[in-house]
Amino acid sequence: MLNEWITSADGTLIYLYYYDVKNPKAVLQFAHGMGEHAGRYHDFFTFLQSKGIRVVANDHRGHGKTGEKMGVMGFYPGATVRKTPTSKQGESQVV
């Protein structure tokens, strides 16, 4: 497992979890739910990794290590849907 910080398009530091395998059967981009963080799923990610699945996950803004770094946990002021672009909007940066 590799953990690292990546920088989003607006400069926010996002905590990334990366469980790599050589020649993966599949790649899973994991999105955690409300009120939790991706670190909770370490055992599950390790299991998937042992089955040849590459897993990539991150702690969303206001959650887990990303929230700790921001100094804001859970809901945060100024949050809008417009700050979370999707591919339907033609945005290449999703984080």
C-alpha cells in the first residue's frame, strides 16, 4: 500500500490510498460514504489486492486525513456542487 498527498486543482491537499498489484485483473476507484473515511476499509482493500485488484481511494474533503489537514471535519463552509465537477460537465479534474 502506498499513501500519499495529492494536490487538487484548487490547491486542496487530498489524502490518497493506493493498493497496487502487477498486471491487475481490475482497478477499483473507491468512494467512501458520508461520515467516514477510506482508511476504514484497509482490510477490505488488502483482501482485494490479494485477489489481483488494484485499489485507489481517497479521503474526501472534510473526511479522514484530508479533513484533519484542512482543519475541518464533516460538512464545511462554502461547499457547493460546483466545486465537485463531474465528467458530464466536461471537467478533467474530479478530485
